[in-house]
Amino acid sequence: MKKAMILVALTLLNLATTPGLAEPAARCEQAAQRCVLKAEAAKRPAVSDTGEQPRKGPKVGEVTHGSRSLRTAEARKLARPATGRAYRVVEERVVLVDAGTMKVLQVLGLASDILR
């Protein structure tokens, strides 16, 4: 009977000290920093939860706000736009816009690539 009780006690001790089998609280004590970081990350809302989407440049059909026109040296690197159209830089991208409505007609690409 004593041997059985000792065996049970040793088995329980082994289970309690084995990280994979221990209680979640015991695992958190062993790697407290990791658990705190995981808990904080779980509390933060995901991008889709907040309703905000990361902006990835202008889209065709949008009206440009806060864009700049090309400098003379930059404009020389591109073909002259058709009448009523102009090149603009919006969010670091070169776009072709309707000069009257400022609607984006075509996104040409990154300004750093096109205007080198």
C-alpha cells in the first residue's frame, strides 16, 4: 500500500513539473514575458474589427485630394498627356487624371520608379 501511494505521489509530482502537462498558469510562470505579450496581443482589435483598411495607393475613379503636379524635370520623363488630362503625384504614385474633375484615370506606378 505504501509503495502504491509513493508511486502515485511521484507520478503526480512528475505531471506537475512537466511543462507540457502542467496547468496553464504554471506554464505562464515559466515564460511570463511570453504569456503577457500573447495576452496583450489578444486584447488588441484586429484591423478588420476596427473597420479601417490600410491604404494602398490611389484607385481608378477616385477624385484626388492632396496631390501635387509634376515638376518640369519630372514631366520631361513622361509623354505629354492628351488635352484635358494631367499627371499628378498622389501618395507617392504617379497617376493620370482628368484635369477638370481631378478623377484618377490611370495609375502609372511608384513615383520613385517612374521619375528616376
